[in-house]
Amino acid sequence: MKVMISEDDFRVANLHEQFLNTIEDIEVVGKAANAEETIALVEEKQPDLLLLDVYMPDELGSHLLPRIRDRAPQTDVIMITAAKDKETVEHSLNYGVVDYIIKPITIERFQKTIEEYKKRAHILNKTEEFSQETLDFLLNQKEENKEEEVPKGIDPLTLKKVERFLVSEEAGVTAEEVSERMGASKTTARRYLEYLVSINTAVAEMKYGRVGRPERKYYPY
């Protein structure tokens, strides 16, 4: 995934780059220090994602959104800025930014945003026909009520732990591996993993071990 940084403070830009370097499958393809450089680099690099500041020395970053949309229609934008006035936020949201983070930010918030963006992008690239549940996830329409929606027998906090473990293991995990990590039974671990499969957060495949005995392995969707 190609990511570009638009930030006039080189120290902050370097910090964002360091944060990005902690996340797998991310390539920083350019850094711009002002609005003019941003437009030129976006047009040249056509990044998948642009991290955009508002307060630039030559023009507000939020004012660039129409031109970015015109010159790089496939580029998604995440605003990372100290600007929190209604006009700027409303303008940014109207131009379809996928997230808006107010400075100062933490690495946890940054990583969470990028991982969620990667997940949405993966779903969009892989899915040919969408369920309402998947669309609700993509449009963030049910995030606030997520804990209330899980079925009986699924604890929301435990579910988040299992999901984080799953995402961290690109090579896939088995119910047994998750049960050891959770400190719970294999049956309980399988229940959580199968629930993640049911909501399009994980996929499962049958794998054969060295003695030919099949096992179900789970991968992030």
C-alpha cells in the first residue's frame, strides 16, 4: 500500500513515517512540506492513501481536497491536524476523508486508524458482492453499538483481543494457538474465531499437518 505524507513540520512528518514503518505492507512514497508539493506529488505518485495536514504555509490542506479528488480519484485521505473548527471538519467530511485525527496523536491511535483503513481497503478489493453487514462496517454505521450487537456467549473485550491476535499473525492461526493465547479452551477459541468468520473479519481454510490430519486455520480477511 502506497502512503504519502503531507506535513509542513519535518519532525512531525518523520514521526508519521516512523509510525508507518511499524505497520506491515506499507510503503511511504513521498513527503510534501507545502500545498504545492502535495498536489505535484499526489499527481505523480497516485498514492493509495494521503495523510494530510491542514495548516500549510501556502494554502490550507483542506482546500486541496477538490484538486486531490480531481487529479488522484483513487487516493483516500486521512486528515491529521490541529484544526478542529466546524468549517474545516465539515468541509473535510463533505469531501469524503476516511478519518480525521486531531493532533497531538498517539502511536496507538495512529496504528489503529491505518490498520482499519487497510482492512477496509482489503475488503473493497476482494469482495464482489456485499452484504449489509459488510457495508455497515465499511461505512462505520454500527461501530458505536458493536458491543451490544455481539451474540450471547461472545464477550466484546475478548473478541477484540482475538481479533488483534489474528491480525498480527499473517501466516494464520489455529483454534489451539488462540486458546493458548487466551488461556481458554479450544472450543471457546473456535467459537470466537468462527464468529469472526461469520462477520467477514476472518476466513478459514483446512490445512493438512505432517501426519495428514487436517486442521482449520484462520486468517484475517
